[in-house]
Amino acid sequence: MSTVARHRVNLTIKGTIWLVCVVGFLYQAGRVLELYEKYEFTVTVFEEMRTNIEFPAVTICTELWVNRSILCKGQDPDCDLDSSSLTRLFYDYDLRVDVSIEPEILFTCNMLSDAPGCAPFDCVQMMKRTHFRAPAYGCYTLDIHMHAQKHNPFFECRTPWLYELRLRAVWNINATARFSSVNKYPIIVHQKEVCPPERLSPIYLRQGLHYAISLGQKSFKRLPPPVASKCMDYVSMGYFNQFHGFKNYEVCIQECVMNRELKMCGCVRPDYEFAEYAYPSRMCNKRQRGSCSVRMMKMDAVGPCKAKCGQPCQ
């Protein structure tokens, strides 16, 4: 075989090998990309003992949140026993503001810790009334991260997760309206700087009892699109006054449903926790609420909103 022919054979072999390698690489890269988009995500669990732990926010709801003298002004002194008072609260957003009792009167709140550099402090000033839960609950949220002053001892503590929150509810039965005798007070422990419209509370407190609640914290991260998890970065959307904090999945769904209801009915029913803040001037009256409820029941109002609102990325 001549030198020229041998050289051509070598070039052909090298070219074939190179071509096979390139094709193989492109095939593997394509498969990786295909699997990346096809499968939702991979969960990797690891533990970090006592690091990056955040003190949560707490929301407690009570039926004993209404100043009876203001509610019954110009009416029967026992008007709270009349069902019409609940109807007034349900449809009158301004009345809710006027009759709501300040947290300083309803609660005592203390943060205690034995850890060095973690001084105790009173936290009732960090509680705010956040929303109304039908049929008669007024909900108050304690969020230290959102409402504490910058010089608060909490932010100087290197181990804030060692703080113990002592929260006590007290009321004057002669000055507080009483709508029923349920005596169940839902409490929700949730992410800081978020006020979720949670209806299914995992814990219900009862009058006259002492509860000790201990918590564990789980952190997670989901991959953003194009991965099938389709998570949402709610923090990057910013703070929303009408939702008392950042959005999360539940808040996003409620906002979406209220928007659809406004387009369908021309008003928003007062059933939603954030209706009085998001649409204070577009509330449905009694007649509108009835017809709107029928319309919304005939359509899938929540399904499209679940598809639109993804789970949080972290």
C-alpha cells in the first residue's frame, strides 16, 4: 500500500472515530436535557443541626375580638347575641376596624431565652390584627421579623431558635362581644413575613388550658422552570400590603380566585380573608353574594388558579 493510500486510511479512521464521539456526545447531552425537562426534580435530604433556623410567625384566631360597647352603640346592649351583628361584621369592613380590640388588650406576649446574649423582651407590640375568618373569628399575627424594631434583642441573638414564646390570651367578658360558645381558638405556626389564609388549622386551643408546642423546621429548594416542578419565586415578587407580607401558594390562589370572581360577578364576596384589603370597594352585597355563589359553583374557579400558582421555590 502506498504512503498516500495509508495516509488516507488513517484520516478516514480518525474522522470516523471523531464523528462517532461527537454523535455520542450530542446524544448523551440530548438525553440529559430530555430527562432534565421530563422528570420533576430530585430530592436530596440533608440535615444541618441548629444552623440557619428561623423563628416562625404565629397567627391565632379568636371569637372574642370585638368591643361590645362599640358594636352595640345605639342598639340593644346585648346585640352581640343577635345574629344580625354577625351579618354586620361580615359585610361592613369599616365596622371590623372600629370594633376590633387591640392586641395589647387581648394578649400578653413574652420571648424568653437562657442563651447568652439573648435578652428577654415583650412582644405584644409585634402582634397585628391581620384578617377576618368567617363566620366570626378575628385573627392576630405575631411576626417578629416584620414588626420588631431593628435594635430589638432578638436580632442581636446568635441563636434565636432557642427563644421560647409565651403567648396568653385574656379578655373582659363584660366588654367583649360573644357570638357563640365554641371556645376553640385555631393557632397556625407559619413562615415568617407571610400571612397564609389557612382554614385547616393543625392546632385548636381551648379556654382555660395551657399548651406547650415544640417545632421542627424543614427547608427545601425546588428547581425553577423548565423543570416540571414549575416553582414560583414569591419573594422576588415583593411585599404586598393587602396580604400583610409576601405571597405564598395559598395567597396566590386566593388572589387568583378573587380576580376571577370579580370578572365573573363584578364584585368579590366577603368570604375571603383578604377581600377587605384587596377589594375594599368591590364587595358583594347580600343579593350579589347569593347569585355570585351560584355562578362560582358552576365553574372550576380553583383549578386554573392551582395551575397558575406554583409551589414556592424555597
